[in-house]
Amino acid sequence: MQATTPRMTRRLLSILLPTFAIAALAVFLIRLGPAGIFPGDFPPIEDLTIGGADLEPGKIELTLTNGGPSPVTVSQLLVDDAFWDFSIEPDKEIRRLRSATITLEYPWVEAEPVNLKIITATGVTFDHTIDVATASPKANGRFFLTFTALGIYIGLLPVLLGMMFLPMMRQISASWIRFLMALTVGILAFIGIETLAEAFDSSKLLPPAIGGVGLVAVGAITSFALISAASRRLKQKSSGDPRWTTALLVSAGIGLHNLGEGLAVGAAYRLGEIALGTFLVIGFALHNTTEGLGIVSILGRSRVSLMKLLMLGTIAGAPTILGGWIGGIFFSPTIAALFLAIAAGAIAEVIVDVLGAIEDESEGSSRSATVLLGIGAGVAVMFLTGLLVPA
């Protein structure tokens, strides 16, 4: 016992001393600042990010975030090349990583663009264009009904329709089941890459100081680790068909992707950049039907109750509704980038699980021509059906 105490003390000190030293250096550099390290006349570095605009009849609100190292003072505002009076809350001086809201009375015209230019006290300008001026949606009964119906049309219903292929799965050979399981891997790989690309696109709209790429990396890696832990726990506790557990994970991964898809649709509606025509609904429906096929291909010939099938379809498709609500009410690039990153990480982990299921099903021959062709076919199907969805 006496020998153990000094050893533990030394171990604790070996951790705390370098930690405190690094923290002290960081505090010193932050308080001293660049001007203290490199004396001289340096112009302030200003960086304002315009997160979005809310429009009401005769009124525009802009949200600004200071992502630069120096405070920024908003001095003037030009609207369509004319100086315009405005109010700003909480203050004209926006400190680092703080936000402010500009409000101006302006008679914007429905469906017409509005060009805004913010001028700081140092003369630096920041431009923002509202491509299609339209009143921002309000969170009322009609709003929720609209996005619930839209989420059912483009998310929930197509997934459930795709799951109607389950009876076919019980009539085909084992090699065709492996092919369709591999098709699911291709579908998930396409969805995962697409989701990650969308996450990086959203991260570009964030202030540089927030570190959009880092946010995406943290979201994706954390999601992968948590889903992996949950997958292991489910498999250890489950005494039933392992295919059911894998299908549940596939549904969860697809559901997270559809949450991000709903976010995008809700944000586009909020910004007046979407026309909800028949072609759009049909395109999304055909594209998302393949997700339902991917879920039932994992189940194969397993006997599953109707309630469990409906649960899988709801987990995969219903998040589109929630995403639409979030995107339409308070969309922000930070929320979009984080949610999409989480979805990408979850899908990557689900791909690992499905490949493991194929390995077990094919007794080690997961690199057979059948499996490779299935993966390629899954990617091709998603690409071709994606062409039906307007950009």
C-alpha cells in the first residue's frame, strides 16, 4: 500500500504538469494576442458571416456572426445600391463569435431579388443576396400540416412502398439475397458520400472561427463510434434473428440521412427557393423507394411481423417530417452541417455491419463477383433515380 501511493502520485503529476503547462501557454498567447507577439501597425481582420434572412411584409431581418479575431462595427447598409436606415441588436459592435440582428423596413417585392451590402466602420464590405424574396414561413398549424404531408410523400411513403418487395425476398435463391444485400451496401455508400458532401457544403457557410470542417469531422466520428457501440450492445443482448438487428441499424442510418434531407427541403422552402411541383415529389419518391428495398434485402427470408416492418419503415422515413419542421422554422448552417455529419458517420458504421452480415451469409466470400456487382448496382440505382430529383 505504501509503495502504491507514491506511484499513483507520480502518475497523476505526469498527467497534470504538462496539461497545466499547455493551458498556461494557451492563456498567455490568447491574452497577449498577435499584436503583442508581432508589434507593428496591423489592420484589423474583419469577417462577418450572414447566416440568413427572415422576411415579413415590408421588413427584413439579417443575422450576422463575427467569425474574425477582431470586433466588427457595422456602420452602414446598402439595399439595392441605396443607403438604408436600420437598427441592430444588441449593439453595432459585434465581438468575436458573437451575433447581432439587423432589422430594416424595406418594401421588398415578392419573387424579386434583394441585394444587401453591409459596410463596417473600417470600410470593409460584406455582400448578401436574397435570390427570391418571399415571406418566411410561420410555425402555425398550416405550416406543420404542410411539412408533415411533404415528409410523408417524399420520405415515409416511398420507404414503405420499397419494403413491399419483402415477399419477393422469400422466393429467390440465397445468391440473389446476397446480391440484394450487397445492393444495400451500394445504396448506403452512395447516400453516405452524398450526405458527407452536403455536410461539407453546409460547413462552408459557417464563420471560419467555428471550424466547419472540424465540426463535420467531430460529428461523423462521434456518430460512428456511438452507433458502433450501440450495434455491439444490441447484438449481445439480442437472442433472436441477427438480421433483424442489422435491418434496425440500416433503418436508423437511413432515418438520419432523411432527417438531413428534410432539413434541406425545409430550408429551401424557408428561403423561397423551392417549387413543390409534381415532378419533385415523384423524383424524391422514386429515389427513396430504393431505401425501403435496402431494408428488406437485409431481412431476406426472415419472418417479421407487420408491426415490426412498419416500425422499420417509420424509423427510416418519418425523420424527413422532423427535418422539414426544423429546416422551415430555424434552419442554420451549423445545425445542417452537424446533423448531416452525424448521418454520414452512422451510415458508415451501418455499412460495416451489413458487410459483416454478408460475410456471415456467404461464409467468407464477401468479395465474390455477386457481391461486387451488387454494390455497383446499388450505386448505379441511386445515381439514376437521383437524376429525377431537381437540384
